[in-house]
Amino acid sequence: MLGEGWVARKAELLERVRAAWRGGLRGVLLREPELPDGAFSELAVDLVAILDEGWVGLHDRPHLVRAVGAQGVHLGFRSVSAQAARQCVGGDTAVGVSTHAGDSPTSWEGADYLFHGPVFPPLSKSVHLDPVGPGGLQEFVDTAGVPVWGLGGLTPERASVVIDAGAVGVACLGGLLSDADPERASALFAEGVAL
């Protein structure tokens, strides 16, 4: 049982996503590793309803994608391979992989898109990886062979730098949903990506 604390946290998260959606957010990757499948699925269904014309991906849970109506699954270094996820989700679901400097292309073989970083020091968590910077992101984008989103330490002011480096978009948490005004932050990110 998750209790009332989870109910309040879930309600706040959904309200922040609604606000960000109004500001221009077009996709959410749900990453809640501590949640059991049941609670995770309920949250995913709620997100799919909010982003009715957007994109919802599930982190590390390919077995739930079809059941909740998500459009993608995203994998980390502890996850199954992109090929194994593809067997689970089928050909009409996007499969993405998080990558870092020095990763071998075999680690994302079969992926449709990649998150690469950290580009800058992350805002929402500590990591033990050195930031690749815009130059490192550009080098990766030039050789990746699939669309790349920049990840790590991204703010609206840094969004255009990531796009200029060749990324197709930005992936963020701390710079968006942790903002006091997610709707405003989302609108500023959308402006930065469009510049």
C-alpha cells in the first residue's frame, strides 16, 4: 500500500504535468522506479489522458506499454536491450536508450532515438559522469545515426544551445517540473527549442 502520501504526490505531479502541457510540453517519460507495476500503470494511464495528443513513454517497463496506451519505452544501462524491448512492444512503439560519453554503439543498437548527456551538470540529481558540453553532444549527434535529445542540466536558456548542437530536442526534469511555474517554464523551453 502506498498510502495518502503517494496520493498527494501523484495529484501534485499530474497538476504540474497539466500546467506544463498548457505551456507547450509535448511528451513525458514516466520514470518512477520505486512504484509497483499497478501504481505505475495507473499513473501512466492518467498521463496518457492528459497528453491526449502528446507522447508518453515508460522508463524500463516495456511489458506495460500496450496496456496503458503509451507510445514508447525508454531504457537505461540496467535495462533490457533495445532489441529485447522491441520484441515486447512491437514495431509501432518507439524504443529509446539513454547514452553517455564512451558508450559503444552496440549499447543502443535497434533504438529509434537516444537521450545523450549529461550535457551540463544535472539539476535534479547528482551523477558521477562528467558533462559532455555542447561540443561533446554535437560529436555524438554527428555519429549516432538516430535522433538525439540532449539531457542533463537543461534550462530554457540552454535549450537553443542543445538544438544548435544538432539535437532534435531537450529532455529535462529539474528545469521543468521542479520549477515554481511549470507552465511558464514549458513555454520558455518551447521558445528555446524553436529558436
